[in-house]
Amino acid sequence: MDKDVSAGIGITTVVGRLALGITLLAFGLGHTGVLDGVSAADAGSIAQYVGGIALFVSGLMALREGDAAGGTAFSALGALWFTWAVSDVASGNEAGLFLLLFALVALSLTLAGGDQLGQAMYGLFFVALLLMAVAEFAGGDGLTKVGGWFAVASGAVAWYAATAVLAHWPTVLPRRAAGRGVTATG
């Protein structure tokens, strides 16, 4: 079976990004309050099964295939989502610490490099977690909603990154030439 789907990204990465995208969209939309009657708690089962278990298994499969970056990212994020879904956070400070620590994981994934969509996805997720951590420490609802929107944006990028590989859509942004009259030669 051909594991290379497109642009050098394997099917395990596609599955991982779809799982992450779905989880981030549910998590983010739950925190924005934009959908009437939908809260962050409603994303719990998605976070536990899709974000936690499916993402963790994708990480293990990626590690088995020799993809250290994808394996590390999906395994760590699978642990995040599973822990978030099953934990009973007692205080704002406890939740803030949890979000802050996983913001550092997202920052590490952003700085690790990789493709443009992956860096954008992890960078947006980092901002979302950081804003939500500050909101938990400060007790503010406004930053939580803004963080929710960053999570939605990150989920949309993750979904696009996976779908783009399957649909053969563009997965990189074109580079601009250095100045006027400069052309790229092949």
C-alpha cells in the first residue's frame, strides 16, 4: 500500500490532522459561545475519543512508520485531549496550569518546523491555549472566547491540511520573488 498520499505527507499524518481538526473545532466552538446551547463541556466525548484515543493511536502509528515529528505531536496531543476530557478540574488555577503547560507543548511543535500548514496549526493552537490559560488565572471570560476563536482557526487549518492532501489542493504558500524583474527559473 502506498503510504505517500501527496506532498510527502503520509496517510497517518492525514488521519492525525483530521482528528486534531475535529477536536479543535469542537473545543473552540464550545468556548466561543457562538452556537446556542453548545458549551466546552459538550466537546468532552469528542476530546476523549477522537482527540484522545484516535490521535494517540495515530501518533503511535506515525512513530512506527519512522515519523518522529508526527508521532511526537499526535501522541502528546492525544494525551492532552484524553486528560482534558476525563479530568475534573477543581479550580481556575488548576485549569490555567494545565492549559499553560500544554501551550508549551504546542509552542515546541510550532518551533520544531515542518510544513507551513503544520506550523500555522500549532501556532494558532499555542495562542488559543495561552489565552485560555491567562483567562483561567485571571477569571476572565472574554479571553476564553478569543482563545476559542484561535482554537477554531487552528482546527480549520488542521482540517484543511488533511483535506488538501487527499484532494490534491495546495499545501504551501507560494514564495514571492526578491524584487521587481526577478523571475524563478526551473
